[in-house]
Amino acid sequence: MEREDTRGMSSSQAQAVRILSVVWFMTILALLMFEYDFMNGICRINVESHILSDYLCTFVCVSHDHEIMVVTGNSWPAPQQRSGMAEASLSATSSSSSSHRLDVPLFLEDRKSQDERSLQLVEFAGDSQLEAAIPAWPRETRAGRFLNKLSSKHPSITARVMRVVNYLRGPRPKVGLEDLSPLLNIDWSKGGVHLRLPLETVSLRLTEPLTSPWLFLILGAAYIIGFSFFSRAQSFLTPPSSYIGCTATYWASNNNCGLNGALCGPFSNSTFDFRCPARCDSVILQNPRTVGNEQVVFQPLIVGGGDAQKTYRGDSFICAAANQAGLIGNSKGGCASLELIGNFTNFLPASGNGLTSIGFPTVFPLSFRFRDTTSLTHCEDNRDGALVFNIIITWLLFVILRPKPIVLYWCLVCIGYWHVSLFSQPRASPPPLSLAFGTFLPTLFIAYAFWRLAFRFAMPAFSHAPLEATVWYLAPFWAGVLTNLTTDKIPISRLTASDLSKRSGAITALVIIIIIVAIIIVNQIRVIRKTGWLPHYLKWYGLGGLVTVVISQLPGLELRLHHYILSMVLIPGTAFPTRLSAIYQGFLLGMFLNGAAAFGFDSILQTANELRQDGPQGSLLPTFVTNSTNFNASIALVNQTIAWDGLTGVWDGFSLLVDDVERYVGTAVNFSLASFDPTIPHFFRLAYTLGADTGDFTMPAVLWPNGTWVDPVLGPS
């Protein structure tokens, strides 16, 4: 039952009211946004509501020459008038610079008719004894009277605050950064020795005949045709039914195969020719998987393979097992064939080709062995060849063909997206083209926003330095496109507390990443401040952060920052022609394309179930009555039973796993062991059920052949 607050609302209703209040407040702020005249450093503030204007704090926009121009209502002067007023005010302030004068806005006529509203220039004299100007705030508003009183009582504090504000604000009018001079146009002199090596200039001159748009169109068409044949050879010459993913198995976890495994048959007398993609060794379990009395996590699930015939348990990852057995390679993938053999007892651990399997000392109803030959052809994974091909093509675009920056940008977007979709990280095998095209259109819309917000300001700055641009853009770009490989060794898969605590080195890696990102952000803020654009970026990033905080509080949902979202957040802050901005843009664009092509646009808000996947739910766990103190080992196993406590709460039944196979479903509180082999160990896990749903299973209780009963440890399995 929901708790009632003092106003008669439930807690969920109160939370909804708070969220709506914040959204309303944000909407009002958005309606009162500043509009900047970027040429002259003039700030326009629109306040149309007489009611709101009485309660607004004073907005201060200070130009580089310590003056302000304010418009009440809609009486905004023409560009020529603005220019003239700026020049006049510049001359006025230059004649009295020693007085530390600061001009701030004053709404003198906010209640006049619209026709009578006009531009107001207001000056306030500063205290020459202070290191910075102390403004005389407007008196017509409550905020103005309060600020006047505050500044008169604490002039030194006000001066320090204004110095900080002026520093963060940067120069007025806004300025651009200096043009980049090519690093590879070497001109070095020392001790009478003069070395001149204009590599960029020579490169531009030699490749000038190859920059024809017609040649670009012909080679572009040839690339599309060649890439299509490459993709056909990669994915569409092997029968689609033979493709399996890196996590393909014959047996599902816990009780998902049903009572006695009926949903996962047949168990024997079946063969299968299959094709595996490359790099399945790096596909690991994200949540713990219980096998007997062991738990496997953060590695491929492989059980068995250590006997002479290399027999694997049915829930082993087939591709990882084939790699361990030496039938396929990790870098090229490959084809193989297997045979189901049914029941097998005592799966032995093994190591091979960098992979280690675990053992399972009892019986399991489904197992498989690999056969020596397969009927499949065209089995090699050509993603490495495709990568080399695309890297060469993008290098030719940067250095030889040199199209316009916007054309070059769109070439990067398309090549990177389709490389991920068809080669490096397709969503399935063979690649589902319908899904790829379905995501491609919104990807292009977002990429256009990237161009407008950032790339059009930085990429053209390297048009005269194509060799240098290949270093700053291409290397990080391909590192971002191949995020699944470049970040593979970082021990962080998901930013959840359970993952970080369980995986060795995860917290250290996270701290290092945070420090590096913080350094990058601080340096980028420094660059933005030098141009005078920092208030603009702080406004929009602050608004975005506020929106993110609000939506993160929606009930039943959790915030999830996918890496395509991180790219969308960070790319606008790279809109400055520096070499570091080029590096950031290349990597972030590649990372965005990797996320969009490989996973699609997953929601920024997801439910706990979506994030948990096959991990523990946190549900109530049943308790075994049978334990190490009351189990009677002198009774033969054929006469033994195990028991557990009865139902509680809303649950309506039990599910019992014996040796990782569901052997009982019902409401009884005991189970006979008469049908089990007394010469091998047995593992018992118990869960509550509610209709077709199953709660968490307990950790395993173990009954060894010598009659020893080992109680389960606390917690879910």
C-alpha cells in the first residue's frame, strides 16, 4: 500500500507533482532564453509578461568593453544601428577607462506600450579603490534593490565575484582562434643550419590533378560496387541457417528448458554444420552462471572438453568450444560440424587456444562432440580485410582526392556505419539489412546535427594540411568505430555497482577514465573561454543536465548512458579548430557510429528488468529444511528425500533444479532421490514460482557420494 502524505496524495503522486513542477520551471526558463548578437557582443532579453518581469532576477550581459545594450519588448535596432551604437559606446568607454565603469541592464519602461519601448544604455560609476567594478543594480525591481544593498555592504566580495564572472565570460566581442599552421611544413634553423621541408605544400601540389569532382564520383561508384561484392563474399555465400552467434548453445540457463529439459530436445542422434563469426573469444558472460557448485562470469561459458573425445556440456558456447578444440580460429572464425550424443557423465576441464573450460562431475542429459569434416564452404570471416580496405579508402579521401570538408565528412559517416553493420559488429549473422537501413536514416539526421554544431568549424581548418588531418581525424575515428576491440581489455562492460565490484580492476579503470575525461573537459573549457563562447555552452549544457536529472527521476525507470549518447553530448563541445578538437571529433564520431550500427538507438531510460537481463531479480529465496545437521547419510539414497519450507507470500509453487536440470515443479515440500545415482555428486537449487514466472534460485546444496550434505551459501545463484 502506498504511503499517504499530509495532503492526501500518495508518494507516487507527490513525486509526479514534483517532476511536473520542475518541467514547468524549465519551460519558463526556455521562454526567457537570451538571444545573442554574435558580432557585437550585444545581449537581448525578451520579457513579454508584465507579471513575470516584476519577479525576475536581473540578467547581466557584459561586453568586452564594459557596456551593455538592453531591449525591452521587441524594439530591436537594425544591424547597422547596432554597429553604430557599439562603435559609439566603444569610444565613450575608451575615454574614461580609468573609472572602472561597468554598464548593466535596466528595465526602466517595462510597463510602457510596445511602441514606446526603446533601447536603454545605462552607465554606473565604479569605485576606483576596488580592483574591479561594482555595479549599481537596477532599483525598479525587488532583485535590483536587494543586489544594490548587497553590493554596498560587501563591495570587495562583489568585486571578486565580478572578476570571476568576467574571466569566465571571456573576451567581448567574441574572437576566433588563430589559424593552424601545418606542422609538417618544417622550417627549422639553428646554429647556421636551415632545414626547410614543406611536406604539406608538396603533397598539395602533387595531388592537385587528382582532386577533380568527376574522378571522385567515378571512384566513389567503384568503391560502392567493390564494397558490395566484399560484403557478399563475407556473409551471403554460406546458407543462412548455418550461421550461429558467439553465445549460441543447445541448453538455456536455469529452468528455461522446462521440466526434464523437454523444451531443449532432441538430446542425441542429431548433427549440425555451423559457421561462427570471428572474435568469439571476447564474448563473455555478463552475469554469473551457476554450473554445479561453481559460478562462471566474465568469460565464455565452456563446460567439458577435457576427455579423449572432447565432449562438451550442452550449454557450452558452441563457437568458443570449437575454438578451444582447434576447429576454427578466433581471428577468422570458420565452419565446423557437431553431433549431439545425449547423456554424459563427468565433464573434464580443458585448456586450449587461450580458452579454459570448467568441469562438471555429474550427469547431464545433453552433450555434443565435434566431427572432423563439414560440408560448408566460404567460411572465413573477412572483417580484417574489409578494415584494411576501408582504412586505405579513407586515407585516399583525405590525402589524394581531397573533396570539400562536408563531402569528406559524409564519406566518413557512411563508410564507418556500413563497416560496423556489415563487418566488424553486425547485429546478427548474416547481417539483417532491414535493421541496418532502419537505423541508417536517423543516424544521418544526427550526423547532420554534428556537422552543423561542430565539424563545420574544425574540419575545414585542416584543408591545407591533409597529411596532418589523417593523423588527427582518421586514427581516432577508426579507434572509435572499432570500440568493441579498442576497449576490449578495459575491465568495464556496464556501469553497475555489481559489475564494478565483481570484476578485477574495474574500479581502478573507472577512476583512470574519469581522470582522463576530466582533464580533457577542463582543457576544452579553457579553449572555449578564450573565444568568449563559454556562457553559451554553459547555458545549453546546464539546461541539458537539468533535463537529464528530471527524467532520471521518473518512477520505474533507470538512466542508461549508452556510448552513442555520450558522443551526442560531447561532440558539440568540440566546435573549435584545434588539433585536440579534431582528435575528439574523430573518436566520438566513430564511437557514435559503432553504437548506432551495432546496437541501434536504445532508450536513455530502461527498466530494471532490461538492465538485469539474466541476472538475479532480488526475489525472495526459499529455504531447505534438509541441512548438514539433520541429513542421515546411513540411509540409502533410494530411500532418501530432501525437504524445504512451505510457500510464503504470493508465490504458488516451487521449481527444483537437480544437477542444473529442472526435475520438479509443484507445491510439494519434499522430493525423493530414489532415481539418482549414489556414486556421483548431485547439486540442488530451489526457487519460488508464480504461474509461469520463476524467482531467483538459491545457491546449490551439494550431496557428495560419501553421504556428506553441504548447505548452500547465502544469496541467489
